[in-house]
Amino acid sequence: MPIFVRSIFLAAFLALTIFSGPANAQSDSYLATIGFDNGTATTSNSGFSQPFGVAVDHIANRLIVTDSVNNRIQIFDATSFAYVATIGAPAPIPGFENETFSLPAGVAVDETNRHILIDDLQHNRIQIFSADSFAYVATIGSAGSANGQFNTAVGVAVDSAHNRILVADVGNARVQMFDATSFAFQGSIGVGGTVSPGFLAPVGLAVDPVHGYLLVLDALQNCGYVLNSQSFALRGTVGACQLITETQAENGLFDYAIAADPAKNRILITNTPNNQILVFDAGSFAQTGTLGSAAPSTDNAHFNFPSGLYADQANGRLYVADTLNNRVQVFGPSTAAPIAPLVAAILPGSRSVTNGTLATVFAIVLNAGPTPLNNCRIALTSSAPPPLSMNYQTTDPSTNRPNADLSPAVTIPANGSQTFMLEFHSFIPLDAPAMPLAFTCSGAPPVTSLPGINTVDLSYSATPTADVIAMVATNPNNGILTIPFSHGAAGAFAMATDNIGAASDLTVSVDTAGVALPLTATICQTVTATSACMQTPASSIPITVPANATPTFSVFATASQPIPLSPAASRLFVRFTDSTGHFRGSTSVAVQTN
């Protein structure tokens, strides 16, 4: 199996795992308070004086809060909310030494590079710390207007897909970008950038990796800008988008935070002076709801000058820095039922081999829960045709190389994953299309079987057949085809294949697996060097595939109505079928409209 399937496999799996929460994760019921419910400011651990920014480190399962007037960062266990550690210390006028702050504001976690990024507002810099040891790592910025300098930096975000750090440089009316590994300056958006008419006072940032959005909240324009996170082209806006005075902005209209919540297909903004959180649809950008009430209150689920937001998709929680109430409020599912912690994906989706030959595929299982899961195994289900058998080995996820033990019981850490190579064997001909597998761990419900995601089309034949390994590449590479419905245009993705079986005449087709979706899809074979279609795209095309051939394809789709993102149900399948009607290759992508 080619190792290059790994990055595409993990990107497709990301689309599944982000959206695998249950229906009750859609609610925003009050769950807990960190700090004091009576609004008391304090310098004690687990208490705050005007908390501002909130973020979660899913790798270490920690909640991170900027305790702004106390000039420190407090860190908590993200499950129990127990105090863990502090970076910095309360001081009235801290100096410029590393690990000292003056009104720390925004916070972000770079889980890839294992960094915590703190917006040290009045020092005009971003301080960077190890997410594991909390040790100081580096500083970005200083006071000024040159590249890499800030004039009141308020918000910070990490775009892991592009390995970027983004900083809202409000006084210089721009968003600056830095390499997340080297911290080198990369460019600016706004002044001298690509957004028209440009930013006036960008105060909040967020990245939506699923929709491919960069969200920028502009206080003076009373507006949330939705940009393409790769090209920075304007995708739309949320809010009134009307120019306001500096006095109005200082009193706070849309200050200070914007948050992406793709698991619930929404964008959230703090309406700070009205003590509310405004909720917008992430597809239409229309306002769909409000949290809180206009009058400030210390009651649960009410706010007094909310300034920070973080939507944690892994457990369906929303964290709000309730600044003048000196607390962080936690919202989430209204029932006590836990988020289903196990999801799985398989690649490739189809194998066709001769009797007695091992058919191998790769699998990944994610534990999205807050505790490790033991005795995790993979097995055939009762629907598997006899005499089919299966073994598996764990693999090194960086190389796909299997480890030595055969079919071990493994432990998957909290918010962690395990990769596997599965080996199927049969000594007689058989067919098992969309064959489910049992992914289980002790103390957790088994993985829900989702055709095209964690099932496999398996075929054994007496004579050699085609065996097409198909891999797709979407833009961005997240396993989701986004059709630009709002522009009346087609969406497209590319597909690379490798026939590791015998030469064969095949039909390549696209379908929605019987799900009624308002779309039309076509496919063409392409010239590999130029990506140009070799024939008019159609819903199915005949091809002849020699052994060891690597043909490429493009798939196009248009929509007649909006399609919300639902990766388990809204999918587009590509299938390779021979003259006998047997699948000789298959793959799929999730589909949505913008």
C-alpha cells in the first residue's frame, strides 16, 4: 500500500471526527462556572480578575484562560476544571521580562507544534510557551508599525492547516501572519492586504478548518469578515457591517471575540455591551439565535461584558469569558449522556484479490472522550461471509509500517488515536460489498457503521481482477467537497488511482449511495500532466485500465439547493465496476454547499 495515502486518509478522517457528536451536542445549556458566581475578583488560584481569552489544548486536555487584570494565565483540567498551573503572576505594572504580562488578552493553542500563544496586549507582543511544560519558548513582536510589530495586539489564532499564526493588530488596522514553526513574519491582511475596503480595527480572530474560513471581527465596522483561509478572498460577512464611531467602539458593540463552531455549523460573536452572544449560521451567515440577555447579571447563563469565546467541538462545550463577572461559564449538552467517544475510518474503501491472497486496508480509530479506553479491538461482524477471516496489526502512523503483534488488545489514550493495518483472507471466491467491522473498546459503545467511511468493499475471485486503489484530494485537503452554490458554480475534486491488480475494462461512476441530494455530479479521466479532461464529463465513463496503471480523474458537482454538512449522510461516491457488476475500487468525499 503506498505510504502517500496517509495524508489524504487523515484529512478525510478529520471531516468525520469533527462531526461525529450526537444530536444533544447542539444545545447550549449551562453546565458549570470556573471562578466565583457572585462576580468576586480575586488573585487566588481558580479565581479571576477580568478573564479575557479562552482556549482548549485537546492533546493535554487542558483549559487555558487569560486572567487579564491579574496579568497571568491560568490552566485547568478540561474535564474536572481543577486548577493545574499558572504562567505569570499578579503584579500591578509587570516589566518586559519573559513570562510577565500586562493585560494578557487573546490565547490560542498550536496543538501541532505544542505551543500556547498569549497575546500580551500592552506589551505589544505574543509570548509563546510550551503546551507541555509551560516553559517560555519565544516572543513575536514589539511596539511599532513595521512588519512584525504591533500597535495593541488583541487577538491571536492558529491555522494549523497552513502552519500559520495570525495576530489581530488593531492599532495598525491589519492582521499579521507568522510561520508557526520559525515564527518568521509572512505577510499582512488588511492594510496593504487583500481585503477590500480593508480592516479598521480587527479585534478578534478564529479559524474554521472544516469550512476553510478565517474569521476576523472588526470593531469599528461592527462586522465579522469571513475569508477563505488560504487565499483570504472574502466569502461573506456576519453582523450589521456598519461604520461606527470610535466612542461607540470603545463602549463596545461587537467587541471582542469571534468563534468558529463548525460542529454545529455556526459562528459566534460577543455583543459585549448588551451582554450577549450572537449566533450566526456558518453557511448563510444569517443570525439564528442569541445567548444571554441585555441586562448584566451574575445568574448562571447570563453575562456582564463577555469578552472571550471558545467552541470546543470534541465535547460539544462552549466556554465564555464572562469578564466583569470575573468567571468563565461553561455550556454544553443538556443531558448527562456522554459524547460517543469512538469513531473510525478505513482506506482504501475497496479491495479485489485472488483466492488465498491477503487483502490489506488501513484503519484509524479515535477516542474522542476524556479518559483512556482499554481492550480496544477490531473484528468481523456476524454479517461477514464464511470462510472470511481477518487479523490486524497496529502501525506507526508516520510510516504506516505495522508492528509485530498480531490482533492485540490496545489502549487508546484520551483524545487520542490508534492506526491499524487489517488483513483479510479467504481461500474461496466471495463478495462482501460495504462490509461493516466491529470496532470496540471496553466501557464504550461500539463504532457506528457508516458505509463508505468505515466499511470495505471486499471481493475474492478465482482469477486475477482489477484492484484499484483510489484516493481523492479536495481543496482544502479535508475530505469535504464544498460546492459554491451561492455563486452558481461547480465544485470539483481530483482523484489519483493505482491499479495494483490485473488489466480490465471498467466503468467509473459517481453517485450518492441512494441518498436524495440536490446535486448533479459528473466525472472525466484526465491527462495527468495537465489535469485536462480526456472526454466530456458524464455520470459514468468506460475506461480500460492496464495492470500497474495510475490514471487520474476529476469529479464535478453542482447543487440546485443548499446542502448542509453532514459527512455521515451527505457523501459523493466514486466507484469502479467491472462487466460482472463487482466493485473493483471505490472512494468517497463528504459534500456541502457554501
